[in-house]
Amino acid sequence: MNIVTVTLNPCIDRTVSVEQILPDCKLSCSDVHDYPGGGGINVARVISRLGGDVCAYWSCGGENGRRLTVPR
């Protein structure tokens, strides 16, 4: 393993899609995706997509920790 990242304060990132963005209008979102985020996690994701050998460590307490936990 060449690279290790550590994220002490991870988060859940959310992306959505909208048909179009209009000022002063309520938007209807679709295609909602939640995924682990935070500095080291995001860096590890990019390194991995670029073909690098990386391992990401993060704290995982509480409800968000349960959502961030990856089964082995």
C-alpha cells in the first residue's frame, strides 16, 4: 500500500439531479445518492479512480458512523 489517508471528521455527501435550475422556484430533485465524504475519504476516492493503491481510515461513531461503516 503506497498511500494512507485519515479522516477524523467524515461526513455523508449527497448528490441530486434536477431538470433545470430556475431562480426563485422550488426545485424537484431526483436520482439522490449518498456516499462517504470528508477530506481524506475524497482524496482516497480520487487516488483509487486514478489507479493508485490507497487505504482510507476514518472515525465512525453514531448514526453517520453506521452509515459509513464498510463491511469486510
